[in-house]
Amino acid sequence: MIEKLSIDFSNGFSIITGETGAGKSILLGALGLVLGKRADLSSLKNKEEKCVIEAHFSISNYNLKAFFEVNDLDYEEQTIIRREILPSGKSRAFINDSPVNLNELMELGEFLLDIHSQHQTRELTEELYQFQIIDAVSSNLSLLDDYANRLKRYKNLKVQLDEKKQLYASALKEQDYNSFLYTELAEAKLIQNEQSELESQLEKLSNVELIKEQLEKSLALADSEQFGLLVNLKEFKSTIQRISTFSADYAQLFERIESLSIELKDVVNELNLLSESVINDPEQLLLVNQKLQTIYNLQKKHQVNSVEELLQIQSELEGKVISVTSLENEIAEIQQQLDKNEAELNHFAQKIHTNREKSIPKLSEMLVSILNQLGMPNVQFNIEVSLSESFYSNGKDTIQFLISTNKGSDFGLLKKVASGGEMSRIMLAVKAILANYSNLPTLIFDEIDTGVSGEIANKMGDIMKEMSSKMQIFAITHLPQIAAKGKSHYKVYKTDFGTQTSSEIKLLNREDRVVEIAQMLSGSTVSDSALNHAKALLN
């Protein structure tokens, strides 16, 4: 319904009025989108064109520089937020022309604007919102930040501890078997590359008699006094020596025989030494055989083919055996950190609880004072906070907001005791109180006046007007008593252009306001008495 709209809202208390269906909800929806709400294509008038929503905020007085620094954004006192919804349904968001994600946009939005709707009135009955109220009055926000940081650390440590305990339980189940396998390998005293050497020793020790016999036979052939190779070679050398002087060829042949004689003597000496070293050693044979059988058995058990692979398995098993002890130490260390963190959490939770208890009388008194003005003269509050054993996101407390609206009536839960009109008044009282403690620039009341009229509406308008001295206040209302309280008055209305209907918004001047409020009093047909009444309200 809105083709194009540009408007500059003034500070202070602004009123927005218009008939049902004129487009007020679209205006709120646009504000929600620009501050990070999920985009809904059904809300787009022309689904084939890009929708652009841009909002300008004056933020110089609201201590928001830290947000911009943390998110690496340019800080501008006149900050511009822009949201673009594409025909595809995708969207883009910008803060001072820097692209941001929706989470960053929503985080900034929480510092800039609070849109109060009937849904938020229902939040008044929820514990989380009730804690937000009492913590604002208790000045607990800094303590809650400290608590939240430690709670995050506490949860992380709990996860680490649980993971280590699971690993430990699993390792413990395998500990005995792993320890047995490791001990078995360690006791084998395996040495790299020893298998081939042991196999060679086994071959030699298993054939001692054959080796001894062949070595001695070789010596007999080489060194026999009558027929040995040395004796025959000596005679052969002597024969050639006699003719060696007759020719260079004979001399060369003699030299070769001389070399052969020397080599054969060396061979005979080596044979003697080898023959003497060959000893039948059954004990060594048994040891070598046992060691090899141990290696073969371990290789079969672990399904490998080498000593090197067995040594690798031994190293891995040693790591597993040691890791159990290491896990025990790690668990003890994490538990110690967890205990320290838990003590700090309890310390902060107790301080938060104490501050809440101290603030209850003050909060109750302020609520009762405002609600007395809003036609609830006998209202009483009984706010209870109790320490529990559990760590919640905002401390260890549980809370009950109990109320009695009539003399002599029992206290009961808000959602069971208060009517719709009473809930609207209680919410306004809460917002009026929070305005004194928050640093929020803008608050929009969307029909908070539901279920009230007459003098009560007049008082509600006074309260919102007083709040506007501290922040920018908008009230979307159907009540003339509230509309007359505004510093500025905007009207949302529909116009027809051929076959198209469009929503527009305009700032009303004094005369326009008189007519608008008169129509709110008497309907579309404005009487003189309604006009006079409207003028009286505005005065």
C-alpha cells in the first residue's frame, strides 16, 4: 500500500492516528525490517522491484561508540540504517553504508528502538521480562555481564570435562588389554632390522656339523703334505721359475703363479680360522630360535610382516597407556578450573540476588504510585525472588510477580489476575519506570491504550508525555485523550489513484488536529460539540 514515503519525525511525544487498515501496521513493519526483522515477500507491494527502507537516528547521546568499534563500523552521530529487500526474497543491510548481517542489525536495533505491541504486553507475564524490569531498577546490568561471561566459561568447561570423562571411560575399558599388549611387545625387546640377522644366525647354528665337515675337507684338499693344493702349486711354481728368465711371457706366467700361491695361502689361513670358530652351541641355537618364534607370533597376532611395524604398534600402545594417566591429570585440572569458576558464579549470583531483593520495595512502590493514577487505587504487588540450585542465563533466581487489584483479594499471578485493560496500564507503568533507567532513544507504543478510556486514557497520555522528556515517544492510538497530549500529530490515511490504493502519512497542523481529534470523538460526522471538545483537549 505504500509506494514511496519519506518523513522526518520530531523529538518528544508524537501521536500517530488513522483508521483501521490505513497502513499504521505497515509503517511499524517497515521499522521492524530496517532493524533486522525477517523479510516477508507477502508484505511487498510490487514483488518485481527492490524495496528500500532507510532510517536515520541521532545517536550522539547514547554511548554507542563501542558497538561500532567492536563491529568495525564507521561511527556517525547521524547514523543511517538501510535495508534492501530483493524480488528474490534475499535482503541486504547497511549501517552507514557498510554492509552488515542481520544479527549485527538486530543488535544495534535493540539499542535504538523498542516497539511495544500487544504481544509485548503478554511478555509482562514471562519470567525473563520480569527479570529485565527488576534488574534495570537494581542496577544489575554490569553484574549480569560479569555473570554471563563466567557462565559461558562455566558451560565450556562443563563440555570439556564431559568430553574428557567420556574419553577416559573409553580408554579405561581398553586399558588392561592395551597394557597387556604393550608389555608383551616391550618384553620382547625388539630391535630394528634384527629379524634378518636372527634368521641368518639360525641357518648357521642349525648346520654346524655340515659347515665344520666341509671346512675341514677343504683344508685337507688345500693343505695335504703329499697331495695338497699348496704342495702341488709349490712344485708347479718351481717348474715355471726355471724357465722364467728365457722369455717375458714365461716371467709373466711365473708372476701370476706366485700371486695364486699367495692367495691360496690366505684362503687356507681363513679356512683354519673359520673352522676353529665353528662351534656347536645348542644354547645359542635355542635362544635364537625362541626369539624368532616370539617375533613370528607377535607378527601373526598383530597382522604385520616386520619388526619395524611391531615397534610402531608398541609406540602407539605406549601412547594409549600413558594417555590414561594424562587424561586423569587433565580431568583434575579442568575440575579445578570448574570449581573456581563455579565459586565466582555463585558470588555474582548472590550479589545479583541481593540487589534484586533490595530493589523490590522501591519497584513495588513506583508501580503502585503510577497505577494509582491510572485508576487502580487498591493495587498491590508482591514480588518474590528466590535462589535456586541452578545457574540460569541471568543468575540463580526464580521470580514471581504477584498482584492484588482489589481490597481484600488474594495475591495471584499477573496473567491470572489482571484484565486486558489492567495489563495495558501495568505495562505503561513499567515502561515509565524503565525510561528512568534505560538509555533507549525511541519507544513506540502500539495501541497500549487497549481496554481503557476517559480519565484513565488522559492519565496514560500524561505519563507518556512525561516520558518524552527523556526519550522520543510514539503512540499509535484510537483515543482522543491520548492523541491530544502529543507534541506532534501524524495521520496515516489511504488515497486512491485510479485502480491503485496507497497509504500516506502527514504531519497535522493545529486545525487538522482539531478535526482529527473531533472525528475520534464523534466519528466521521463532526459536530460542533466534538470540535469544541477537541479544542479543549488540545488546550
